[in-house]
Amino acid sequence: MLALALLDKSDRRLATMGIAVQLEPTRVEIYHFKAPITEPIITSFGSIPARNALLVRIEDKDGAFGWGEVWANFPPAGAESKVRLLETILIPATLGRSWTTPAAALIDLTQRMRRNAIQSGEPGPFASCIAGIDVALSDLVARKAGLPLWKALGRKNAPEPLLAYASNLNPKGAAEYVAMCRERGYRAFKLKVAFDLKSDLANVREITAGLKSGERFMIDANQGWDLVTARPAVEAFSQFPLDWIEEAIPADDPPEYWAELAMLSRVPLAGGENIIGFAAFDATINEGHLGVIQPDICKWGGISGCFAVARRAVAKGLKYCPHWLNSGLGLHAAAHVLAAVGGEGLLEHDAMENPLQSVLAQPFPPLVDGRFALADRAGLGVTPDLRAANAFLIHHSEHRAE
């Protein structure tokens, strides 16, 4: 089976970290945090008026624990829905179970929840909840082994700090955002586009004209064009020194649409945050229309699934750049996988106002010369500061195995 083939090596690595791996969750906690922001995040599909973070903490019978995050930044009330989904279906299916690895849990929960996802018409929410559980289980196993997650995933030497790019930049005042991010230490930037081609081009022209030596720049359409509007857009943007054009058209558009755009564009196309499943990623990688593969660790696959996909992408000569835009906990999960896989990928780093970014991942590392350094502490290397984050707490519940 494709899933088992892709997971084989990561499965063995997590199972041989110097401990007898037997995952038996006995206690799960859910935390939903919500923080107001002064300026909404603007995208081609809608706006994000506040920052949400949905965390899970899983504990085993020995008292070992791990933290995970569930993708919950859109729609605005998506986190509330996933809280109920976790409480009523996913956590009861997790407590009292026994697995040998997080990868085994990912496959088992995905298979067991298949009919529920079909019946509810919610494959995405189910996938992101399972992804968050996988991240927590992966953190738990690595913590229990006393290993940083990048090492648990097979990397022997300590990773160099990862080049991070400033993401989420709104179109209005784009050049000023880039200047602000530069002052904060970023050396790479990504701008939202697919609003109005004339103004988008003006923004990109101004920003690229002001780039300093060694700085990098990319754009994200957030699926905002159809094939007809994407054709002239990718050709027009190809005149600029861009690293990639992200999600030019809807992720589920036919492969021939993506093939045409890839041939029209002199800039690599990027995507993956809205792809679900091993088969879909395998097909995307093999088709070769994307030069940059961007699975979202807390939206589908968790550590186990995205590590497998990333390894396959890098082996095929593609660039792996994980997608992530929520709290610092998920950011660290993405960074560990990027560090373990290697290659020349960049780390997506939320540069807009986000009161939940650092407080939910302490100690949170500062950017140094545009780079994000992972520590050698066990697991993800960070934990939420629950006392400091209490002002943003919307919901907390605790669940135990019977």
C-alpha cells in the first residue's frame, strides 16, 4: 500500500529511538485560544479577523506527554467546530488505543474515520484533527526518548538555522510591510496577490526593485485565479525575480491546467497546503508541475505523513517548504521536519500580528540574520506558557480513558 510504503522509513526511525515504543494514550486535553488583532489578514478567499490556535496535549500511562496543534485559522469559526469534532469523535477513538508508532496511529485513525469523514462531508476537519494528534504523539515519543524531534526522525548532526521567510503580508502597504519585516530580521518575504492584477504587479514591481543583496521574494495567490486569469498573470509575474508563485489556481483543478501554467511560467509553481492524502501527494510529485511542495503539517498528515511526503519530494529534486500559519507550536513541528529532511527549503514564518505565536511555544527563538534555530531539547523543544496565554483561552477540556 502507498501509505505504508511512504511511511516505512519514518516508521522504523520512530520505533528505534532507544526505547520500547508503545503508545497508549490515557489522557487528552484540548485548548482553544483566540486573540484579537488590529488588522485582519487579507487573502483572495476572505479575511481572517482574529488569530485562533487549537492545541492538543496527549499523555500516556507513564505520564509522558506531547503537544500537537490542529490547523484552525480559517474559517473564522473553524476552531470551534474542530473542538467538538475532537471531543465527540476523535478523542474517544484515540483514548485506550495502542500503537507502536505515531505513523501507525495516523494510518489507523485515518482508516477508522474514513466513513465518518464521508458521512459528515468533512474530510478536511477530520484530517486536520488527526494531524494534530500525530504531532502530539510524535512529540511524546521523542520526549520520552530524550531526543529532539529532528534527531528522532533520523538526522544525525545538528541542523543549521533554517532560512525563514516573512509570510502573510497584506497587499495594502505591501512595500512598507517588507521594510518592517526587514527591520525585524527577515531576509525573505511572501506577498498575497490575486486581487487586481494591475495593483498586484505594481506591488511586486516596487518590492523587487527594493530588494537587498541576497534577499528573496515570492507571491501567493491563495487559489485566487482560474485558468483564464492565471495564464496572463503567471506570464506577467515571470518577469520578476521570484522564488515561486504559490497556489495560482484551485488545488483540485485538473493536472492539465497545472501543466499548462507550469509551461507558461518561468517561475516555479508551488502548492500543497490544500492537498490531502498520500495518493494525491504522490500524483502531484510525479506529475512534476510544482517545483515547490508545501504540505501543511497540522492540516494533513502530521509529522509522520508530511515527513514521508517531504522525503519523496526532495528525492525527486523538488523543493520542500512546509506551509504553516498559526501558533509557534505548529511552526516548530514544521521546522523539525524541514531540518530532518534537508534540502534547500525555506521555513514559512508568520510575520503579521499574532499574539499566540510565541506564547504557545516557549522558549521561542528569535530570528538571527533571517534564520530560525532549533534547539536540541527533547521533542519539539517548546511548550505552551499556559499562564501567560490564559487571557486568550476560550475553551479547555480534559478527557481520560475509562
